[in-house]
Amino acid sequence: MWDLVGKINGDFVDFELPEDGIGDLRRLQFKFRATRADGGVEWEKEDYVRHIRLENAREIWCFPFSGRLVYDNNPFPPINIFNAGDVLTFQVITQKRFTGGKLYAWNPYDQQSPSMWFSETARDESTFTSTFIVGLQQSMTRGFHFKLVSADADCWEPERANRVWRPGDGASLWIKSGQVNVRREPLVLTQVPVEVLYPASMQFPPKLDLYDIAEDQSFPVNPSSDQGYTGSPLFRVGTYNVKIYPAAPYTISAEKGTERRAGDASSIARSFPQGSGNLTTASRFVLGADGWIPSFPTAAPSAKLVIEPAPSESSFENGVKVDVSVGGTMPYETVDAIRQNDGTWQATLDVAQNTRT
């Protein structure tokens, strides 16, 4: 963890990360704090915590009140000058929540500057694309912040989706609801592979539920294939092809009833995809276990369970069976416990390493 002091550089404040000891920049996240006139410290909101998306970026630009990052491309190029009256076109991917809504623009650097509203001008339901035409006012030519608002104005994008437009972005832009990035290229659905380790005792691999956080909309995902698992005959591997807009906020969970948290009947929601880097690498999880893993664990007879019966009125006289599962899912094996000479019962269990069994 670094606590860096900024250096004033014209209209900017520069921060330099150390050359060594970081490696992959995607492991880093950061936010700012300021020292007030009274000597107190003021931190940015958690909404503006910034996550670096590129492994080897040399320069990164960022902005107050927004988590957006611009990489290796000065957002204020001298040759890209915009004037009052120039027009920007925003193509917005939104499934339903902001259809027919508005684009709200404001200048956080100048509280006296008026905010602006721009209505949807076109809608293509086949691609879930809404178009917003933004005519620049003089106060907007150097840049502005913006977000989406629903048609009834009851739903605003969260502050973590506060976006920034700067002259370097150009006049034709593509965005996805709930996503802080601003692009020049059309957004397209990208297929991301998912693999799930599940008990072979289940008749079929579980269905998955993809949840678009910004849109508040769920999409069912069926398995494309399943196969035996070389790490243990007690498990199988289901394979899925999940289509998303890269860098948009999603979660993924198994269909209701197939897994649950301890003491909680709800499904486990995992931030998706597993990493922000190479989307061709499969995101993997074990059914019933929270989080993602880089590779599946092996399951071997590695845990001895010793059961001591109650001193009186034991219900174990006719034998004991032990169900073994990951996180409360369907048992992947049932083991007979063997009574010992000292009166205890013992069972050797196949345990998937580093999972909640």
C-alpha cells in the first residue's frame, strides 16, 4: 500500500507510483484524500475507488467525482478543439431501465455552472441502443460529467457510474448503463467462458443466473456442455458461454435452490467476470463455495471425522451415515461411519481442498 503525495503540474496534480514492487497494475485500486484548511482529512467516497484495467499502462488520467480512467491518451489534445454549438452523439446500451430517459450533464468544478438535460432522440430495440444528441454549451466545451436518468426521473445511475467527457474522447461515443467507461467504438456483446464444479450426484449441471446490476435485470444461462472431472469421480464440470458487455457490472449465481450461504437461503452472487483482464480465460467456481478460483481442487479421502455419541439414549445404535457437500449443496458422497472399540464412530471423507465442506 502506498500513500503518495501529489505534485501540482498546471491544471493537474501528478502522482508517481514506484517502478518496482507492483507487477500487474490490474491488482491496484486507489482513491484520493485531501487535507482541509482546518487540518482535517477528507476522503473520497467508496463510489470513486478506481480500478486499473490495463496491465502495463504508462500514464493514467483520472477525475474528481468519477471512477473513470483514461490510459496513455491525453484527454486534452491540442488538435481536438470543440466549440459551443458543436454536437456530440452518445449511443447508450440499456436494456430497459433508462429507455426513454434523459442524459444529465453537470460541471463539478463550477457550482455556479448550470446543469443540462438531454432527452433520448432515438431507440433501437433490436440492439437495446438509445441515442442522445448533446449540443455543447460554452461551459461544456472543455468537458463535463454526465449520467443517465430514467424517464420518470425516479431512477438515477449510482455515483460509481459518474462519467466524464473530455475533448480527447471525440464526438461519437458509446457507453453502457452502469459502466463508467466512455468509448469511441461500438459496444458488442462478448462471450466469456464459465466452468462450474458440481456434484456428480446431481442429475444435470445447474443453470446460472446472470444479473445486470445497472439494469436490474436477470438473464438465465444454460450449460453448453458437461463432462467428468479428472480430479475426482465425485464431481463433474459444467461449461457455460455467458454474453456480457465488457467492464459492465454483473453478478452470476446458480439457480435458486442449488446453493446457499451458511444460514441463508439466498444464492451466492459472485462479481462477474472473474478478472478484468483476459476475458477468454474461463471464470471458475465450485457450486456452493463463494468466490472464484483459478483452478478446481482435487477431492481425496483426506479428512477423518470422529463422532462421539451421547452418553445415553444414542440414536446411533443402528449405524451412522455422513453426507458430504460443499456449502450446503446436494451431497456429493454419503459415507458409512464405522463403530470403534471405544464407542466412537469414524468416517473418512473425500474433501475438496480449500472449500467449505
